[in-house]
Amino acid sequence: KKYIYIVMDYCEGGELFARIVEEQTLTEAEAGST
């Protein structure tokens, strides 16, 4: 009960965090297609 696991789909084109840092903000559609 100490751990949290997050399972996500693989996204091509790099890491989402790097894209957020680069763009500053993303719309919901951009985040969904990144």
C-alpha cells in the first residue's frame, strides 16, 4: 500500500514532459495527440 503504479500508452515522438516544458501549455487535444 506504499506504491502507486501508473500505466500509460506509449507515445511516439519523445516524452510528454519535454513537450510541456517546450510549449509551456498544451490544449487537451494537443496533449491527447502528443
